[in-house]
Amino acid sequence: MDYFLQQLINGITLGSIYGLIAIGYTMVYGIIGMINFAHGEVFMVGSFIALITILSLFALGITSVPVALVFALVVAMSVTAVWGWTIERVAYRPLRGSFRLAPLITAIGISITLQNFVQISQGARSKPLPPLIRGGYILSEHDGFAVSLSYAQILIIVTTVILMAGFSFLIGKTPLGRAQRACEQDRKMAALCGVNVDRTISLTFVIGAALAAVAGLMFLVYYGVIDFFVGFVAGIKAFTAAVLGGIGSLPGAMLGGLVIGLIEVFWAGYFTSQYKDVAAFSILAIVLIFLPSGLLGRPEVEKV
Amino acid sequence: MAETAVDAPEPLLSTGAMRDAAITFGLCLILTVSLVGLKTDNLGEGQGITITTHLVTAVILAASVTAVRFLLGVLIWRNTAHGQSLASVIPGFVSLGRTLAIVFFLAGAVLAARSGLRTELIAKAAEVYPLFGNLVDLLTFGAMATFFIFLAMAAVHFVRITTAGTAKGKSGASKISSASGFISGLGHEFPVALLLVALILPILVLGPQQRYAIDTATQILIYVMLGWGLNVVVGLAGLLDLGYVAFYAVGAYSYALLATQLGWSFWVCLPLAGLFSALWGITLGFPVLRLRGDYLAIVTLAFGEIVRIILQNWQSLTGGPNGISSIPRLSFFGLTFARSGDNTFSDYFGIEFDPIHRVVFLYYVILLLALATNFVTLRLRRLPIGRAWEALREDEIACRSLGINTVTTKLSAFAIGAMFGGFAGSFFASRQGFISPESFTFQESALVLAIVVLGGLGSQIGVVVAAVALVGSAERFRELQEYRMLIFGLAMVLIMIWRPRGLMSGRTPSAVLHEARTVSSEFVQQGRG
């Protein structure tokens, strides 16, 4: 039971990170119907920028951890948002209205470019960061096995919940969210009604990138080590999460992220860690076979 | 087109252009300072990392990107933005390609006439700056290739003209020998000429670089074959498959295991490997039948990853990350390409041993396999099943309402595509002599898909051109190491923006009522993928 509880906590933490990345995928898919393959790489860039910011602050003599974290969060979110905007402007906007596979190929191209860009500019070796947040609560202790909830995990889960709440408000109540939902339903009609479609799409990318940067910072804090390749696996998992939850649905992305995180952690905890990715992908395939539009997605009605 | 000409010319350095440049510079500065200007350096084992500043590099990078954008904006975009095409703005832009081809042709002729000239030029350029050597190498190679392909095209054209009288009435091909002549007919002769050059390639590249050139060509042909195989799935049937490398892996491991465990020969294992891959294609295809578009893409990607992870972890069968080594090499009807021993190729034919024999033999084997793939695909396109694939690509609902069985159509596309992938895989295994899961990552799938899409979906010759461009240039710039992949990624983006429908984007319907007409990409409505 204790073991189960511990795995549950770990799974929810991991799932929160996946969920935040998955929102970027699902939003972009909802609004322009393309797989933003480079999103995993944007996450990686975000975590690198967070790492660089924290290290720069330490080098400047600011050693207070909360200040460093908040500063890193702000810097990583804003700079990664610029990256997201630039990627959309350079690689996707010229191809809007082109055939379906074209932006997918540029996305793969951007993904390869970013990976190698970071590899060249930051070096190929993995970057360890000494643990910033130590300690935590011991929830229960039996027979020498302690269930612990570390402060880092609390931080991750709380931040995710806050961001999700803020984000739901953004989509549900603000003019920007309205414009976004309008573009999602019918881009041409939205444009006729005076919605600036290009700007809305750009903002979607900006928001997605900012959330990915938050996930990047959390990944860095939780695991304490990153390299230029983390984006690929995390990106695929997050995309799996988005599809699992029903692509285009925001609560679905979060739910999918949690499910993928839990499956991965439980599989690794109870069976073998070698095949944890196989488990996650198999669940994806099985869910899609029986529920082709994901857990919370609307079934697509095809018009002739 | 009538209204476009009256725009008053803007001043070259308008405030708009300046503002645009300033914004670009600011943006680039944010992007470069964040990742280039501040560099994390590892201090050594277990000692953490430190940060160093490279601000000058970052500023230079940002400035150069801005400069390129500014020049493009002033010289090209400013003029083309008002609906004028590039051709009407820059006189001679249309003929630029033709001029370039002629220059390349003449240069190639000179290079071909004086055999030592090329190496001399490369060495001289490399003395100035190492990168220039590569560039000259690539350019001279391009020139020679142009020369030989043009020569072959001319030869094919000549043969067509002289046999036109006898062939008249038999085929439509004789029509192109009319006065409109050479240039317009080239489109038809390009594939044949390419084939001719491919057939005599080992003779064309005699010299110190022969082995390297043939190895590169073999590498390219493996990707051509993979591209043709994937083209069946993506280009013809319109099923987006991001896990194609799984079938390549299945083929490679089938051959490696059968050959090392049972000692069967390549030619016995080849059909078996193809069969296994096809079975895998059906097995993986079956669950995803109901999925469409992007769901299909992600599930195939997941399958590709699952296959790789299983190969990596099933130690007892696949050797795990260490892979399988000492896979038997291909033999020529039982004659091996060894220096000594029984039944060697060189002994049997009474010629001196030369490692190049094996390289050339492998080249012809993959050429044969690739041509077989192409031939089978072209014939399949004329069969009902091939037409069903294309119909499925255009409209699945219409397909179903016309009584096409979409299940068998999709599964057959998966199976045939997978089979070709399996053939390529077993050839790869026997050529390398060693395989490991590292050769079958998602990057490979992405590369093959890029070849198919950049070449132009469904275009067989486009796959060849894209494979030569991508794999060939990646091979030439091997010394640049990680910069190579960076350039590769950027090239993918730029080519796609430049030509969203691929390099060879004509779509020839395989079933026609009266006469076949190639629909150029300009006339195919965008968005009808």
C-alpha cells in the first residue's frame, strides 16, 4: 500500500509535467489542425533557458533559491515564448493553407534544427544541476519504507494546478480565449467576424511555448539533469497524452498527461522499467482502437 | 495580372524595411543570447557546470540573420509582394536555371576530359579554407553528374528520334521527337538517362575516390528504395506512416538472425525477410484501420518506437544494445569476396583480388532491388488495387460508397510498403555486417518521410532526386559533424517553404480517359492533400 501511494505521488508529478507539454500540442492541433512536432524541442529549449538563467543568477551572486526559481520561471517563459512565436512565423505561417503534410515536414525539420542547435551551442554532454529544493514530508513509515512527498513534488503539482486554473480562465472568459475558440470552430468565419486569425494563432503558439517552458523548469528541478535530447522522448509522451485525452480538448490533455505519467511510473514500479515506454504506447494504441477520438474528445463527424 | 504594374516603387530603404530589420535584430538577439551567448560548460566528472559568455558570437549570429533577411526583403520580397512573380521582376531569372545547367554541363565536360583536374581543384580550395574544399568537391561532383546525365539524355533522345519512324503508332513517346524538340522532351528522358548513368556509375567514377563514391551511391540507393516503399503507403494510399523504420528493422533483424542462427544464404532470407516485414505491416496495420490522419501518424510512430525498444531489451534474441555482429556477407552465386579461401570470386574468374569487387557487386544488387521495387510499384498502380490506393488517398468516403473494400486496400498498402522496407533492411544488414537498434531510430523514419514528401508525394522520380539531395549532401558534409544535421534540418524547412508540394510535384493520374496530362503543382488546388 505504501509502495502504491509512493508510486501514485511520483506518477502524478510526472503526469503534471506531461500534461503541461500536452496542452501545447492540443491547442495547436485544435486551432490549425497540425501536429507541432517541434513542441518537444521547445520544451527542451525552455528547460535549457531555465538552467542558464539559474546558473547566471548564481554566478552573479544571487543564491536565494526562491528568487532564482521565480526569475528563471519568468525568463524561461518569456524567452521560450519568443522561440515559439518565431517558429510559427518562420516555419508554419508560410505554409498555412498548404497541403496537410507540408507543415508536418517543416515541424520535423525545426525539431532536428533545434536539437542540433542546442547540441552545438550548449555542448552534447548532459547538464547536471545540484538539487535546489531539498527535503519534504514523510507521510507514513512502515518497516523501513517511507512514503515521502518532497517539496519539489509539491511545487510541481501546485504550480500545475494554478497554471491550469489560470489557463482555463484565459480560454473560457477572456476575449483572447473567445477568439481562439472561434478560430478553432471556423477560421474563415472568425476572420469575417473581425477576429485577427494570424494574431490568435501566433498567441496560441506563444502560450503553448510558455507552458512548455514551465514544464521544462519543473523537469529540471525534478530530475536535476537535462541534455539536448530530452525533448524528443518527453515530446512523444506528451503528444501521446494529448491524443489519449482527445486531441483538441484541454482537460483531455491534462487527463491524458496524468494517465500516461501514472502508467509509466506504475509499470516501472511493479514490472520492469525497460518496457515502460512500450506500456505507455500500447495503452495509447488500445485506447485509440476502442475510442478513436480519445478519452474526452468529440467524435469527428465527417461531412461530405 | 493587369493591375500589378502601376505600383509606385518604394524607396529602397523605406522606414518599413528599417523597422522590420530592427525588429528582426532584436528578436534574433533574444534568441541567440539566450542559447549561444550564455553557454553551460561541464566542469568534469561529478563537478557540476559553470557558465561562460560568448556574447560576440551571439551578436554576430543575430546580425547575419538580420542582414540576410534585410537583403531578401529589399531585393526579392519587396518586388514580389505585389503579385508580380519573381520571373517578371528579375530579368533572366527563368533562364537562370537553364544557364546554370549549361555552365555545369560545360564545367563537367572539362572535368571529365582532364581526369586529374578535379582532385587538384579540391586540394587547392581546401588549402585556402577546409570548408571550401568540400564546397568545390560538391560543385564539381554536381557538374560531372550534370554532364553525364545530359549526355545520357542526349543519347536517349537520339535513339528515340532515329527509331521514331518504326515506333510510330506503337507508343505516344514518338511524338516528342517533333520540332519543339530537345528541351521539352527532356522531361521524358530524364528518368531513362538517370538509369543509364546509374548503370554505368562504377565506370564513371574510376580513380582514387571510386570506393567512396560507390559506397555513397549504395547508401543513397538504400534510401531510394525505402522512399519508394514508403511512397506506396504515404504517396499512393495516403496513409501517414511515421514508424516506417520498424519494417526496415524487422527486415534487417530477420536476415541477421536467420543468417547467423541457421546459416541460410541471403537469397533465401531475402524473401523471408520481406514476408516477415509484410506480416508485421499487416499486424500493425490491422489495429489502426479505423484511425485517420494524425491519429494514424502517432500510432505508427508509437509502433516504431515499440519495435525499437523491444529490439533493445530482448537481450537473448537480439543481443540488446550490442546488436548482432558478424552477419554473413553477400556472396556472388556462392563465390565469396574474400582475399583467400575456397571459392573466392577472384580465383574463379582468374583476376587479381580487389576489395572494390564487393563494393561494386553490392551496388548492383541494391540497384536491382530498387529497380524491382520501382517496377512492381509502377505495375501495381495500373492494377485495380493500385487505383484503389489512389482513390483512397483522394477520398475515403467516396471510395467506400463505390464499393471499394477499404480494409484490404489499406492492409495491402501497409503490407507492400513494409515488404520493400524489409528487403532494404536485409540488404542493409548484409552490407554492414553489424546491426544494432541505434540504426533504427525515429530519425530514420523522419528522413525517409522527408525524402518522400520533399520529392513530391507519389512521384517516383522525385524520391530519387530528394534522396540524392538529402542523403548525398549529408554524406558529402560528413566532416562537419553536428553542423551537418543542423543544415539538414534547416534545408528541410527551407525547401518545404519554397516548394510545399515537393521538388517533382506533377501528379499524373494513372487512369485516364483520353490522354495522360501531367497536372503541374501550380494548377493543383492547394489544400487538397
